[in-house]
Amino acid sequence: MSEEDEPSLMSISSVVSGVTDVATSVSIGVGGVVHSVAAGVGDVVQNMSAGGEGGASWEEEEEEEEGPGVMPATPRNTSLSPTSSMDLLHTDQSPSTDSEVAAEVTAINTELGLSEHHFCKPEESIEGMSVERLEESVEKCKSLILQCDEATSRRRALVHKLIQLRLRLQDVQELAEVVVSSGVLTHMSHHLQPLKPPLTRASKQYCDKCAQIIWGVIHVSYVCSLCEYRCHGRCVDGIIRRCASVRVNDDPSYILRICPEVGLSAQNYKCAECKRLITNKSAWSEPRRCDYTGLYFCPACHWNSRVVLPARVVHNWDFEERTVSRQAKQFLVLMSGRPILHLQDINPHLFKFVEELNTVKKLREDLLVMKQYLGTCRSAQEARMLRQLEERQHFVDNAHMFSLQDLIDVNTGTLMDYLNRVHASFANHIKNECLTCQGKGFICEICDMSEILFPFDGGVVVCGECCTVLHHRCFTSRAASQCPRCLRQHTRRRHDDDEGGAEEKGGGGVGVSAGFLS
């Protein structure tokens, strides 16, 4: 063989060796994949069979972002303080005390990096966790379960937490499929839809995340369909404020202490929402107090929005608008129509202090009485007369629960006009238009006038025992001020008891005589 043929032979041998190496590496790679899959399945089977022995090791967590300590709890009425659904974990009977169980739940949440505070920046909450973070938490929770002893309260708490995480993971995955088809973004429980640009130059819109103006023609922006949260498209991933609808659904209650201020020192001189350092050196970092929560915020999280506060209304009947943070305003706007204020329990003296409020209460009580007539009247049901109260559905259910918007409308007189209009419509049907409803009226048994009386008429008295309706002047003119129907029933009942006793006494005598004669 000549020297000229040696390079070609060397190149051929190198190609052959390269192909061999590739084939070897491919076979080794495939074998490694198969081996790893088999090992993974074996570990899963082993963990399920062992039930706690030989659990898989957990990789080190990613380092958490550096941030401030836990915010102090917002002072609030203890009877109305929110209770997170994440704290209601232990449904099984456990020998541990409530304090021990709560301590274990808190420790588990800390280990998993979870928190459930609705008005502070969440470190990592279940509602705002991504699919990747939920999967990591599920795996870590499984690892902690395998490390615990059986039949312990900590193991039960971890099992409950694992169930919650898996359910949330399933919801997020299902929601992601809907988002892909509808084009709606979800982040921190917000349902963000593309925001249309403002029609006029005067209608400016600002980003709730960076507090900068949203130029509709230039910027891509989104708005939450649940709480009206607006932001730029570039700010979606940086949202830290949870949707206000989450707390409205989980814990619809107000802070009923007037401006429960805690002070900047309790907040480590940082914004209660974004944790930015706030000082008095510049206007952009000045502290702004929220009159609803009593916390301090930076200007980016507090736009000096003004709303009516429920605590000042129910205690002072004060409807002056106060400055609140953005998250407090979004929460109060969603809560304004919810009938959760039981004024008779919160401040019963308010009905004596505010005459209009007492009149509204009387009108609502009359409407509930009229509801009993209309509910059994066929013509009223065909005309759907009760639909006139559709705007305020709670008026059909009770007469003591008020929403914040109800109290605002009482102060402005709007609610009084609305109730008078509905009251007149119902009364006209019952007293004039419908013979069936007229037949359920009452005649005063004292004066024997032919006027038909109803419980919702003015100047009447309704007996608390027999529900008879009498003229007020006739009832008060009687010496004992007693209902004649009740007196008649008591007299008849006494007479029947006396006759029954006499018959029993007479029947017993005959029986004795018969026995004696026999």
C-alpha cells in the first residue's frame, strides 16, 4: 500500500470509530433513561408499600428572597376577625389541644413557605402559587409525611395540607386550559382580560402595580374582571396584590374599629403591601395612612382614594369619605352591596339617633308581612310582584341586615323613596285590587267597625298571642288593655277544663259504687 493511501485509510477508520462511539453513547443513554424510569417506579412502589420507610431525599430548596419580617396583625374586632380557610385543617379527632394543632399548622405553613394574610404581601400563598411551585410543595409535603411517625397529629396535618395542595394544583391546571382557550390571564387569583384603550383623553387610567399611566394606544394592558385591578402587560408577572374577591368570598367581614392604627415602627418603616422603605425625605416615599386598616403605604400603593368607611357609619353615622389604600378601596367596593351589618347587635342606639333609619326598619318589617300575603296569592305570583325587590334581595329575607350601600342610601334619602314606592304597590294590591288578599284582613272586635284592618296599617295593634289586629285607640281605651279574642279563648278554655274535671269526678264516683255493689 502506498503512502498516498494512508490518509484515506486513517480517515475511514476515524469515521468508523466515531460511528461506534455514537452508537455506544446512544445505547448507554437509552439504557440510562430506562434505568432511571425503572428506579423511579421502584421508589414510588417502595414508598407506597413501606408507608414511611426509606423516603426519597429532598433536594435543597431555592433560597427565598430577602424580605422583611412578618407584618403585625391588623387590629380588628375579635368577633369579626377573618379566619383563613387554610387554618381549618383538622377534622379528625386528635388528642392534641387546639393550641398545639394551631402551632403545628403554623410550623407546616412556615416549612412549606405558605401564608394566608389577605391584606399583606404573601410570601407564598396557595391561591397565588404557580403550577411549578405547587408541584414542588406537593413533593416536599410528601417527603415530610414520610419522615413523620405514624398516628401523630403532625402527620394528619401534613396529609390535610397535601390534599389541599393537590386540589389547588388540579384547579390551576384546569383553569390554565380555560385560559388558553379564552385568552384570559390569571395571576394572584386575578382574572386579567385585555383592557380597551380609554375613549377620551380625560379618562386616564393608571397601573395598579407601577402607578404609571397606561397609554392605551401604545401599551398592552389588562383589567381584572373581578376587582377592576389594572396593570400594564409587562407588570403582570410582578403583581403581588391578591384579588380582593378572594377575601370577599372567603371572609366577608368589615374592620369595625375606627382607624386601628399600628404605627410605622410596627411595620419596620416599610410599606404594608410592597415592603418598600417609606420615609419623609421625598414625596415619592412618604408614608400614607389607610383610614380603614390603619396601616401605612407608599404612594404607589396608596393613591389617596376616598371612600365611605363602615366603622364610622355604624358608630358615628359619619359618611365623610376618608383616604384609603388601593387594596382597601377594591375590597370595600366589592363589599358595599353585601348585607352583613347587623345594626341591632352592633349599635342598637343608632335606631333612636337616626329617625330615617328607624322608618326604614319599619317599612322593611311591613314588607315581610306583605310577603306572606303575596306568597299565597296566585295573581300576585303571576304578576311577579316580589320582583320589585330584586335590587335588594335581602329585604325579602329579613328586616335587620343592612349593607353599606343601604346605609348610604338611607342618609341620602334614596332608600326611603324606594321602599315607600314598593310599600304602596304591595298595599294597593292587598287592600284594593285582590279580593283573596282582602279576605285575609281583620275587623276590630272592640268597635265593630266595618273597616278591614291589616297588620301593616298605621294606627293598629297586633296581638302577640293570637295575631288579631285592633285599632290602637280602641285597644288603649280598654281598662286592662287586653285582647278580647285572647280573653274569650282563655274563658272558653277554663270552662272546658272545669267541665272536664267535673266529668272525671262524676265518672270516678260511679265506678266506686259499681265496684262496691259487685
